[in-house]
Amino acid sequence: MELKTVYFEDPERNYIDEVLRIVKQRADEAGIKTVLIASTSGATALKALDVLKGIRVIAVSHATGFDEPDTQSFTEENRKLIESKHGTVLTATHAFAGVDRAARVKFNMYLTLEIIANTLRLFGDGMKVAVEIVMMAADAGLVNTKEDVIAIAGRHSGTNTAIVVRPVNTHRFFDLKVKEILCKPHF
């Protein structure tokens, strides 16, 4: 089997239009029915819903309190718009954060999840986030662990990574399979 991976030159730039084109093409070719997309405010997810017609789109937001206690970056207006377009929004604790990150911040010690997250970042921040949101969606019961999905992510406000992946629940992390890298930054 021969498949194409697209490499983007600038890891800081937002390649959302190109990523969505690549994802739409591969989802259609492979019969993939679900796409997960990391979205801080909801704007990226709204764009995905407009491009990925006929594909189930799940927007995965930052956990509440990610930036500041009791705050949510994903706007209520965007949440309502996404739901009105039959998209789904998942807000949950990040699979690679939570208590491990608290230990790093408070005690300056890295635990297993932080090490795994930083290892995935060797492929770019988007790879870590893409893998993370798939497990979060599996834990929430929003994806089937027997069906491939496409996960889209990036760095900050720059979307630049897409993978085909077979979801697993977080407690089965080492069974997760990244089957294809559709696009990622070239470092």
C-alpha cells in the first residue's frame, strides 16, 4: 500500500484549509465517518463542519479552567452553532494532563503521562493533541473503538496535523494505533 503524507513547511502557520481538504479526501476514500478536531474557541470546528459535509464532526475543547479557573475558551455562541449544524462538542479533562500535570507544576516532577505526551510531541504538538482527543472521545463514548476515525489538531491556533487512528480508551493507551499520518509539520 502506498499513501501520501503532506508536510507543511512552517509549524507555526495555520493550514486549516489544506488540512480539511486532505481530511475530506481521505475520509471519502476510506469510508471514515467520524472526524475529531481540537478547537479552542469553536471557530476551527465551525469551519470543519462547513467543509466536511456528510461526516460526523466532534469538536474537542480545552477543559474548563485550562487557562484560568472557572473559564471556558470555547464560546457558548460557537457551541450552539456547532450543535445546530449537528456537530458534537466534547469538553473533558485532557487525557495527558490532569493530575500528572499538577505534579509537574507543583513538585517539578514528570510522571508517566507527561513523558508520553512529550514523546508524542517529537512528531509535533499536533500529534500529541490528535492522539489525546481520540482517547477523550472514546472515554466519553462518542467514538466506537472498532472504527477508524480521523483526528485533526495543531499548535495553539495553527491546525497542521491529521491522522487516521483506531480509538482506544485511556486505560488501553498502548493498544492505540496511528494507522496513517495524513499531514504534519516538517521540522
